[in-house]
Amino acid sequence: MTKTLLIDAGNSRVKWCWYERGRFAPLKSCEYVLDELRAALGTELTHDKPRYVVLSSVVVEDKERLVDDVLDEYGLDERLWLRSIDPRATDVQTDYVDPTSLGVDRYLALIAAYAHEKSALVAIGAGTATTIDALSDQGRHMGGVIMPGRRLMGHCIAHGITRLPRANGVALVKPTPFRTDTKSGLCDGAAYAWIGGVSSVLEDIESRMGRRLPIYVSGGDAEYLCRHLDRDVISDPLLIMKGLLAYAEIH
């Protein structure tokens, strides 16, 4: 495939990267603010035009429209939006009752991870929400779970209890049980809950599968999770983009 712009419209941020001649450029992102998107992505499009634009989306139309507006300004009319995956068009099948309800980002991550591994694995999306999906040796998605992400975990606690400060949870330091102020205690409590929840799900999956599995991690909080999970994992910030490219090439 010739020069391609890959865009992932996630819950909190727009992410993109360029692909050309077998190489992915570094991942970039910004919030859903038109001026910011124009300044970031628009600046790149001023100097370089892709042959193809392929996009995945888990967001509402208003956020998609912001991305479309910027692409329209640079005359990029030919684009492919993916909001769900057709299992008939990929090696990765799913046990989901309604395959179209499986988040496209989760499906793309599984496609990319399985293309590399060709055996059973777990894919974790550490974003606004945390998703954990299990794949069999035959490339069948057996299901998964969704839990609050690290920041959202702290916000949920603060929202449910009066007079607690909002927990941003942005520090990358290791959590400690000896915090001496409420906000830090809330952030670290959320981190413990999040890491513990992910670890518990991984243990359950591997117990049922009967062996240790490769763990692929992507998303904005991947770095934090990889630091604090007590095991080796494969961190790949481009996992969804690789799946997006692979699926687009089929079409």
C-alpha cells in the first residue's frame, strides 16, 4: 500500500500515524478541539498528502465530524471509516453474540496481535476504559471484559463520595499505601484497584487456558500498566494502527 494516513478516533483523543513502504511513523494525538486538530494534523497535511486515509471510530458523529472537517479542508475526499469489523473478512473470528457490537479498536488490536503471534494471546487496551480480550490458538475471540481505565477509576470514586477531590491519576510513579493527603490517596487507591483488577482477569484467563499467554498492551496508559504488572508484556502503541492497515489492505 502506498502512503497511507491511519487515524483512530478514540474516546478521549484522536490518534494518527503515517505508513509508507513497510514503515510506520511515530504515533501522534490531540484532543477533540478543531483548532488543535488543524494545528497538529493540518500542519502535516499542508506538507504531505496521503494516497489513502483509513479511519477507525468508537465515538459519536460530532467527534467524527471534527476529523472529517479537517480532512475536507485539504481535499482528502477518499476515506474509509471503520466502525465495526466483518468477521468474514479476517482470520480472527469472535464468539460475540453480535460481532458488530465488539468495539472496532478491540477487534483491530486482536487482528494485529494474532498476525504476529499466530497463537493464543491476550490483548489489553489501556485507555479511557480498559479492555481485556482473550484469543484462542485458532484465532477465535473468546470474549473479554471492560473496566474503568486508571483515570476513570479515580473519577468514579470521587464522583460517588462527597467532598473528595477529583483524582487525575496522571503520575507514573509506583503507588504506595502510605499517602498523606486525600488526593494522592485517591489516585493511588484507584491505581491499586486498576492494576489489581487487570492482574486478576489475566490470572483467570490463563487458569482457564492452562498456560501463560503473550500479553499485548496498547493505549494511553500502557506505559504505566507495563511498569506495574508483575510479568513480561508486549507494549505496542501502534497495535490498533497495524490492525487498521491489515484490515484495510483486505478491502
